Amino acid sequence: MAVLDPLVWTLAWTVTLVQSESATETDNSCSYTILNLSLNWLCHLNLQNMAAFATIIAAIPVIIAGFKFIQRRRGLESRSEISDSKIRQLLISQLDEDYSERRHDSLHNLIKIDLEIEEQAQRVGNRKPELIPEDTPQFNKLNILNRFFKRLRVPDKATPLSPVQKTIEFYERDDVAEKLLILGEPGAGKTTELLNLADDLLERAKKDEKIPIPVILELSAWKTNQPLTDWLVGQMFETYGLGKAIGKRWLDSSRLIFLLDGLDELGLVNQAKCIEGINQFLAEKKWQPGLVVCCRREEYEQAEIQLDELNGAIYLQKLTDQQIYKYLDNLKRSSLWENLQQDSDLLELARSPLFLSMLVVAYQGNAIRNPQELFNAYIKKQIQDPKCQGTYPPRKTPSPETTLHYLVWLAKKLETVRETEFLIEKMQPTWLESSNQKLLYRLSVGLIIGLILGLSVGLIGWLSVGLIGWLIFGLMGGRIFGRVSIYVAEKVEFSLKKFLSRGLISGLSVGLIFGLSFGLIGGLSLGLIFGLNTSEIPTKKDVNQGIWLSCKNGLLFMLSLGLIFGLIWGLIWGLISGLSVGLSFGLIFGLCFGLDTFIQHFILRLVLYRNGYIPWNYSRFLGHAAKHRFIQRVGGRYRFMHDLLRKHFASMSLDEAKLQQFLNS
């Protein structure tokens, strides 16, 4: 069976390199050298060894399909089997569910507050001019030429808008032309207002296919100096699974409206660069149907550059006494209103919708003078609330200080990677804290994958080479896999119709050239590949869905492809030999199609767990935290109830002793 060794080693090396983003020129050079040696070996192969040649014929389309699958997994290709209309329906359905969940789980969803807004046209650079009325004193002092040409003036003061006017009405004004900036104080309801606008636009998109789809994206994930077009396409893939090719096509054909939240999360330097990118994007894409940006007022004013290409800006005003009283009265909390009237600091906090809703939950007569004290009171109240239990069996619930420890670590990590949403499957090796942890991860992943690849070589007869290969691939795999990001798989479905139709055509074509036996082999392998489908919009409703899909796909390919190769070899060389070859190839292709991701994720989770950063059952804990109203779940994603709450957690200590003191204070 030594005849198969060059092919197996080529496949093993290909598996290692194809998964690596960080493969160097030396790595690629080695890959091409091994591939050339294998091809030269094929040219001198004795064609009487029909089993080896048949196996190679069957392996070629599988290898090609492997590259295609990995490209799709990374969003580099788009599936054309699904119509744009179907993809549009899937995306709208997913957005509708996401927006509904975010609205339902928000902190201030009990009673809706109609925020008062005012126009602040001076906040954007591309302001629409207004005519000076002829009856103003300023106009009468102008000379006759100015009277003739009607001098233009740009408003420089805030203009109060009607309290009943919705944001969408202002957004659709002719002079605003669907390019809007939403400003407000921390906790003023900017994200809630953005969600309301997205809901209104989405309802219209449901009824008319010509209406663009509104998509909310988080600018906190924007990378410095990244062109906005590339970032938008990439975020559509990362967040909603929309293939990059179709995302770019839809963006260019004005089928998407982007609602961008969290400009203030970038910091002043990156915020200015991002504003430049948005201005450049809108200047180049005059046909863009709409763009909305959310930012805190203070951070936006501190920037040295404005959003010149937006046409209008609104400011969400603080709550009035009447609005606060009405809100509390509807919740049967009139007693809290009396406390607010006696405490000016407390009343000022209550003018924010976020802080007002937290006061309803956390205020128990204690002194609260600033947002930090309010967050502390909210955390203490919620962490000890017996009504918030339920995800853990009796006596298995994490202690309050342990719960806070896990949440503080998660908040700090999200701050570090500049993300607002968290998926368990998106944890990366970069989340490891120390060099020792990273070394342990690399060695563990490398040795396990090296063991599998070494075993695959040993199964075909060269056990000593297999053991040596295990060590070689362990060291090499630790070097490469320890630096590569963890990519999750998509749901793979099998179409029997495509398998039979395309497999038959492929088999006949190959059979006419190479003979009946090779036609059967080619038909089986190509039919299997053509019969596989992946979803254009893979909805992620389950926690850690991508990792389990990766494991499922890896096992599916390992068993199916291992069976095909084992049957081919076994029909000629016997059952025992066929089992060895089938298992050998099955292990390699299983790694290529998803088991590598499962191994990387499992080792990463294990290292983090052993160092006390995460619990063993992370999904159960996140459900526990959601019960306590610290985080909210949106499909398979999690986010803190508010960005300010996340930042407050991130500012806390990881020391459980200090957390215990905090809870007892």
C-alpha cells in the first residue's frame, strides 16, 4: 500500500495549509513542492495498479470540492442555486425575528415612551439651505440685488419638532432624503429609536420587493482604515450569513439600507477615520437609498470632522417631568415619583429612559447620585432576585460572585475585541490571556490533529511513518493551527435528485474516456459532491450552532467519503485493506470538512475553563445571566442589556473576593 503514501501525505499537507490564513510563502512553497512530487509520481505510476489509480480519480473531485466548501465557509463564494427573491425573504424573516427579540428583551420595554426630538441641522455638513422670508428685518436691510437673488441662509439653531412626529417621518423628508444622524445622551434611547425606524422600514420591505431592506450593523466592529464597502459586505456575512458576492451585488444595486449604531464606541481617533470612510462611501455612492448613523452627542461634538454627506440630524431630548410621571403612574410606581421630586440627582438620572427603567427595578430608598451607583444597585438587586433562577438544577447554581466573575471577564473581552455581540462559536485563540495558555492551546490542537493525520498514514501500512508523521504534523499543526482563526461550518443538505442526475452524467462522461469501472467511481464521487447544498442565509437560532454543524459535517464527510474510498479499494484488494484505506481517507476528509473546527473550539473552551474564565456549560450560564437581565439573547447571539451596562461590568474587578465585598457592601 506504499503506492498511496504520496497521495495521503499530499492530502494531509493540503488539509493543514488550506485551513491556515497565516500560511507563509515558505509554507506555500513546501505545498507546491509536495504537490509537484506527487504529480511526477503519478506520471510514472504503473497503470496496472487499478485500485490506486481509481482511488486517485475519485479523490480529485473531492479535493476540489473541499476547497470550494472551505471558500464558501469563509464567504468567498455565493451559491447561485437560490433565487434573489428567496434570499430576500429569508433575510427579511431573520431580521424581523432579531429586531423583535431585541425590542422585547430591552430594559425599557414595559411601557413605551414617545421621545421628543429636535432637529439639529448644524450637526451635519451637507445641510439643505432655506430661503430667508422677505418680511424679516434682516431681509429688508439687504440691497436690491440680494432681494432679487433671494439670499440663502443655513439654520444654525436647533428646531423643535412635533412630539408626535416619528423618526421615519423626518427620515423621509425631501431635504433629508433618507440620510440621517441620530444623536443623544447616554441611555437616551438611540438604539431603541433605531430599532423602531428599522421596524417601520422592514414592514414596507415585506410588502414591496422594490423597497430596500433595512439592516442594523454595529460600527464598533469597524476596523481602522477598512473601506466601508468591504466592511458592510463582511458584516452582512458575519452577522446574517449573507454571502459576500451577493452582499456586494445588493449593495451596488441599492437593495439595502444600513442603520449604523455605536459610532461613539470607536474612540475619538478611530471615530474620525470612520466618519471619513462614511463620507467617502456616500460621496462615491450617490445612489445609496439610505443611511442612518447613531452616536452620542458629546463624542460626536468632540470629533474634528462631521458627517458631511448626511442631510439631516435629530437630537433625542431628555424626558420631561410629565413623561416621567406618566411612565411611573402606568407602572403603579407613583411613590418613586415622590422620591424623585425630593432628590435632584435622582430626578436628573430619571430623565434618561435607560436609567428610569433601572430605577424602577433597583431603587429601594438608598442614595443614588450617579450612573455608576445606579448600575451597582441594579446588579445587586438582580443577582440576588430569586425570581431570576431556573436554568440550573437545585444546588448547582453558580454563586453570585462567580456569576459576576464570568460576566466581568466576558465584558472585558468584548471591550478588547471591540464587539457588542457575542457568539460562543466565535471565541478565538486570541482570547487567551497569557503566552503559556496560548502555547498549551497550540500544542494540544497540533498534537491531536497530528495524531489523526499520523494515524491515517499508519492505517495504510506504514505505522512507523505514521508515528513520525504524528510528531511532524503535531509540531507543524501547533505552529499553524495555533494562529489561525476558528471558522464554523454551514448546514449541509443532500439532494438525491442532483446526486442521481449529475452523478449519472459525470459517470457516463468519465466512463467513455477511462472505462466502465472509472465511470462508476467518478459518478459516485461527483454525484456526492453535486448533491451537497448549503443555505445562502444560514439562520442561527441555537446556541453554538456553528460548532455542532462543523462536527456533524465532519462526521458526515468522514463516513461517506471513507465508505466510498474503502469500497473502491476493498473491491480489488480485499475487505481488510479496504477498511484501512477507507478509514485513512475518511479521517483526512473529516478534518478538512469540519472536525478541525470542532477540535480547535473544544481545546480553546477547555483551556479557558481550566483557567477559570468560563463555566463548563457556557450556554446554560448565558441563559442564567439572561434570566437575571444582565444580557439578552438574539437568536444564537448574546449581548449585554445595554452598552453602558457592559462597560460598567468591564470596569469591575475579576477578583472574586473583591466581588464578594462588593455584593456585601
